[in-house]
Amino acid sequence: AIQLTQSPSSLSASVGDRVTIACRASQGISSALAWFQQKPGKAPKLLIYDASTLESAVPSRFSGSGSGTDFTLTISSLQPEDFATYYCQQFNSYPLTFGGGTKVEIK
Amino acid sequence: EVQLAESGGGLLQPGGSLRLSCAASGFTFSSYAMSWVRQAPGKGPEWVSAISASGGSTVYVDSVKGRFTISRDNSKNTLYLQMNSLRVEDTAVYYCAKFPYGAKRYFDYWGQGTLVTVSS
């Protein structure tokens, strides 16, 4: 199974900060990576797929990059509603797998 | 509007069985592959199983193979997960999730989840 390692596991940031979250795959997955946002008690919400394609209605402050084994989710200017946990997911092959998550907290 | 509504969760003892359902609406259910994803308390999501649009092809994570069965009834717009020989480690919120049209296997819509608790 392809393992996804996210870093950091948590971070503290202020409104307006630029935030970057990394996701590393244990083997190459081309661009078959998605990013999700999850708030407490809610289902994950798709933000980005194909490593860099923004899902419809997702704010443009979110962006994704990378291919192969190294990927990044960037929030250009953190907003109050962005405090949440973020997960990457690979869909290159079964079993589909998720990263361990990055919790973004208020500084 | 795409809606996915899970039901059937509950509290049961190890070794027990349960069937989860997911009622789908707002899209042509029979045209989309579907999946179940679970999330144990305080943990990240874990993909469990997927089924093709027709129901003719299924796949499972190793930890549930031989115990769980995914199925669908396209006439009822409903996805199912039959869970047998349940273990304490199966305790989780179970989400029904939709794949986008085509071959890509990320989750574009999720239900609200149903809690399954396995405890003696």
C-alpha cells in the first residue's frame, strides 16, 4: 500500500498568514492526489484533486502543487473559517490511502 | 444537489453483524462508482471499500476482506455495507462517499456519517 506522510502534524498560525502543508508519498503517484478539509463533527470536504485542480466553489486562496512523490497544499492568506484538519489522499492505486492529517490551529 | 444519507449504525458486541445503508439523491446514482470510508475516533479517514457503477466490481481494504460486503441497488439509489464478524477496531464513523464520473478515485461528495461502536 502507498503510504502518505503529512508534515507538520499540527501548526499554529494567525489570520492572514501563508500556510504550507506537505504530503509525501512512499512511491510515485503521478498527480493522483487530493486534499480535503475537515472540521470537527463534519465529513471531509474536497478542496483539490489531480494535485493542483481547485474543486468548484473552493476559494482561490487554496492551491496545490507537486507530482510524483512530493506535494504541497498552500493557503495564501489564512481566514478564520480555515482552522481545521487537512488530509491528503492518493488515488493512484488501491488501497486508497490518506495522510495522517495536519491540524491548523489559531495562534 | 448531491445528497448522501447514511443509516444503520449502532452499538454492538464483537462478533456481531450490521448493515449500513446510504440513500443517494441529486445525481444519476447508477452512473457513479461509490465507496465507504471510515474514521475511528480521533484518527484520520480510512478507505474501506468501493463498488463500480454497475455493481459488478468491488474492492476492499485488506483488514475487512472476507468480513464486509459492499453492494448497491441502483433501482433504489442505495448503497450498502454488510459488516460481519465485527471487531473492536471496526469502531468508527462510516461515511458513504461518491467518486467523480470516470476512472479517478477521489471522493467528491460525502455523507454525514453513521457511528458504529463495537464493544463488549
